[in-house]
Amino acid sequence: MYKARRRFFLIVVSSIIVVAFLFIASSLVPRFPVIHKYNFVFITTVVTMVLCILQLLGSIATSYIDQKLENKVLYTKETALLSEFINNLRFCYTLDDFYDVIGKVLEEKADCSVFYIDRIKNYVLYNSPNRLTISKEMMMTLELNFAADWKSGLYFLGENFGVVSSHKNARGLLLVNDRHHFFIFCRYTRLFDVVIYPRLFEEFCRFQKRMNTITALSEIAELSREWEQLSETQRAFLPQHLPFPEKLDLASYFKPLVNVSGDYYSALEIDSNRTLVMLGDVSGKGLAAALVMGLVMNTVKILADEMKSTQEEDLVGIIRAVDKAIKSMKLQDKYTVLFIGIIDTKKMNIRYINASMSDPVIITQSPEGHRLKPLSSNCSIIGIIELEDEIKVAEQRLFRGDVIFMSSDGVSEVMDDDGVELGNTPIFEETLKKSAAKSPREFINDITALIKQHSGGKKLRDDVTMLVAKVG
């Protein structure tokens, strides 16, 4: 239905563009007879410009129609049930989360039966109670029809629980990934729009990958000799390479106190003009902090990808999603402080939420020299207390050459032999101002040198993480 409607509207839009182009071209040519080479060049230029404008308008109209069609098809009637399941699945991190979504959406709302089996261990992970899938005969049939080495993908199931080629004859679905078989039995499968199935399978695979990562972290933590492996797994959550957006230069620094850290950072391009930057710190050290750190990074990545596709900014939604995810882990004393913002090099501003992070600053040029503009906290810590009913997004104007400096408290709280913290010394502020004229990488090098100088080369007491962005 979605593809058919989309194809129809594309044909209509294309036809309108062709008709409009022919009409305009036929109107222009008689007015400027091709009796001179300059007339010919002029007509060709005008007609080409008209064609480009019509194509641009057609592209905008197509994008608008796509969005309207998608909302109408995916979030109405029977297909809306699978869309709701997919949206909830995106924030599942454990099997318990997965089972909860199955019960609330697929079983209660969609009246489906579910059967989930680990074919590696040949172990039933989930079986809808008091439904079709409780039958031993049916379970044996599925085991005979679908071997452990069945190829990954999404399949339609027919009356006899075998594969059918068309969804119109289906009474259920089979999702196979990593030798796990997930059966959904639904008597009205034929009513789901086919565009939903690739999304369902993709999100199912992502869930399994997330769950396997967190499970691996938990198992590794039980063996103290595996801390290095845990550290490597954790570092995989951090960006391996920073993006290279237009009119913005980025650099980072990450040095954990021990193998496993609670610090994290990221930079993600939303589009050619907007870049999401983030830096945070989880309370405590060790496994629990690493788990929360990975959870936060994954949650932000999911919502940033959605922001990229919809082009809509929702920093408040990200903060609330991170808060919910941490609380769902039920760790007694774990929370995070977090700075997250969107740098817009077209509007020349930064919109941000600072959840109790040590004040990031903008270092900007003024007639008297460089000065510091703090990006002060406007939100409480995340993951342990109730958030405010209204979280506000703050905004600061940017100018070419401005440097945005974000760091964990491991930078400002470095102590000298007398117990004086670096952040309370005049040389810290002077170094920030002096280094603002340099590139972000050179800026970070100056700060790390200052940290080493202030600490006297002694071992640090906390993780040190920095993220620097320079406009223009």
C-alpha cells in the first residue's frame, strides 16, 4: 500500500513537472526567436534554470508526501501495532525488557502469539502462555521445518507453519538472526503494510547486538583478569574517528584513571550545518559505571540517528530517554552528569542542555582579548532523581573563531602539592584564552601539558576527558 501510493504520487509529481516545463519552455521560445547566438544562449540558460527550479520543487514535494504517507500508513490501522512494537524495541537492552514489550504490545494489544528460541543451545527463551505456541506438536513442527543453521532474514509463515512467498497468504512471521528464531503468529498478518517488515527485522537485529554487548560486559566483569577486555569493549562505544563537518573543527582527549572509565564523549553530524556534541561522566568507577556509560552512548546514538532522518531537534527527549534507561538498570547509586548540545554553523549558535556538568565554556574574541562565556547548568543530574517537569534548552550565539571547551571534572580538579585545584588557578584561565587562537588539537595539547605541569607529573586521581570544537 505504501509503495503503491508513493509510486502513484511520484508519477503525478513527475507529470506536473514535465507539463510545467513544456508550458514554460513553449512560452519562452516564441518571445525570443533564435536568430542570434545570444538569444540562443539566453533561452538555453533560462530553460535550464526553470528545469532546475522545477526539479527542486518536485524534490521538496516528494519528501513532504513521503513523510505524510509514512505517517498515514505506518501509524494507522493494523500496521500501527507493529510500528509501536518497533519503537519500544529500540529501547530494549535485556531479555526482560524484550519480554515486557512482547507482552504489552504483541500479546495484549495485537493479540499475537510469540515463540522465541535459542537454536545454539536449543533452549526456549519465551513462549506465549495459554496460546497457540504452547502446543508441543507445533513446537516439534517448527523444529523440523527450521533447522539451527537456517539463513538469517525475515520469512512469512503459512497455515502449516512452513515458509510462503507472499505476505497475503501468511499467518505469521519468522525473524532469524544469530541462530535465534523469533516467531510471531498473527491471524491478520496479511493486513500489515510490507514496508514495515525490513524495519522490524533491522530493529530485532539491533536489539540482539545491544543485548549481547551488555551481556558480554556483565560476564567479563565476573573475572578480574578480563578488565583489559572490558576496557576495549567500552572504548568501542566511544567514537573511533570524529566527524569533519563544514566550518567546524573537532578534537578529543580520553585518558581513564584505570582500565574502565565512567567518562564518555561523542560528536555526531546531524546535517552539513548542525553537529551534536556530548560529554558526560558517570558516578563511580568499574563495571557499573562502564555499563551505564555504554547505555547512555547507545541511547544517544539511536535518537541522534532519528534526529538525522527527521531533521527535528529533541534534546529534551534525549535527556529523558537517558534518564529512563539508567533507572531501568536499577543500580542503586548510579547517575550521570551530561552536557549535550547542537552546534549550528549556519545560524551561528549552540543550543544545549547542561545536566550539572562542570561548566563548559565558549572562548570568544572581544576588543579586550579573549574572554570566557560559561554554558551553565540548567538541568539536574540524570538517572537517580526525578527530573523537572519542564527541561529548558538554552542557547548561546557563536562567532567565527569561537572555541567550545568541554571537559570532565578530572581536568579542573587536578591538584598540585599544596592541594590547589587547577580550575582555581589564574594560569588555567590564561591558558584557555591564549590557546583559543590555535587549532583544537593544539589547544588540547596545551591543556594536557598544563595538567602534567600542575600535578608535578604524579599519577592523576580521576579520568581526564576533553572535547573541543572550533567554529569556522
